[in-house]
Amino acid sequence: MGQWLVDASDTMVASAIKSLRVMPLEEVRGVRPAQQQPSFEMVLYFNPEQRTAVNIVPGLLAVILTMTMILFTAVAIVREREQGNMEYLITTPVRPLELMLGKILPYIMVGLLQMTIILSLGHWIFAVPVNGGLLTLLIVVLLFIFASLTLGLLISTAAQTQLQAMQMTVFILLPSILLSGFMFPYEAMPQVAQWLAEVLPATHFMRAIRGVVLRSAELPDLAGDLFWLAGFSGLGLVAASWRFRKRLD
């Protein structure tokens, strides 16, 4: 009899493997045992009780930050245009890149406040552990906040009105929630859906935040996702600045 070591931080995956454990595999091979025995032994790590809250709370942090951070900055440039402030911005010596940074920096504190509230309530009310280091947690959350804010800026430079910006935001939010691994296991999705999920910042943050909060993952363990978030933030900020300069011309 073999033994499986299962990452139970994803309760859906752990439940699926647990159901396989009691399948009558001996009968499939044509052997009828006198008494039904488990096909293999299981050892559950990180969430042996298979509590749903342990899986939901870090994922909920990713969903809320995605919704708020993208929406806040998606209407930033459009609001200036609708309120008639764009002409003042054009006449100032502020460069487009500096303007983009100025639009997103105030919201970083809002995102950190949201993180503190969600993880604190999850720990006090649902006993969700925070096993990782605070510095690692802070770096992961900051990178995701920055990536989400720059994505919102890209939407803001493409939209003509605030209503249009909010509608475009919905087309980002729905795939982020459905494909990031929050509602469905990433490995169970079709290959095309996985390719699309890898483009979204929420997918990388979902893996990283669950790794830090539930598995005490360190920065080297999350290097791939963190480098992607940092690269997305840098490219997104440059693209938003270029689009803003182009619109001024």
C-alpha cells in the first residue's frame, strides 16, 4: 500500500484525492478482497482538518485587492478629463511617468490596510494561521498591489468615460476571480484557461499568498511568481505612461 503526501491547503484537491482513496481499485484488477481496504494512505499537510476557511481567506484577500485596486485607478485619468483638470496636468512640468506614479502611490496604503484587516479578521474569527514571515508577506502584497494599480492605469488610459472604465474593469475582474484558482483548482482547468490565467496578476498572487500564509514559503520559493508580478508592474507602468503621452500629443 502506497502513501500520498497531500497539500491540503487546497481543500478541493485534498477532497478529490481522498475520494480516490476509497475507490475499489482491487476490483478493477479483477481481485475481490474479503474486506474493502483503502487503496493508499494519505498524510495531509498545512490543513489536516481540511477547513475551508484556511483556503478561502487568503484567496479572498486576492479577490478584494483585485477589485478595489484596479477599480480605483481605472477611473483616475478619466476622472481628470471629465472634471476638466487634464489641461492643468498638461501645463505642469510633471512627466507622464511621474504622473502615473503619483496616481497609484496613495492607493498602496489603502491596499495594505485592506490586507491587515482581512488577515487579522481571518486569524481572530476563523483561526486562519499566518505562518510566513511578515517581511515576505509585505513584499508579496506590495508587488501585487503595484501590478493591479498599473493594470487599472492601463484601463484608464484606454477608456473615454468613467462608465466605460468600470465596464472594462469587469472584463478583468471576472477572469481574475474564475481563473486564478480561487473558485476552481488551477490544475483542473483546460490548458487554454491556464494560459489565460497565467497572464493575470491574480493567479500569481493567489499562489504566492497561499504559499506565504499557509506553507511558510520564503521569497526564493516564490521567485517565479514574484518576478512575473514585478515585470508586469514595470511594463504596465511604462505602457500607461506611453499611452498618456500619446493622448497628449
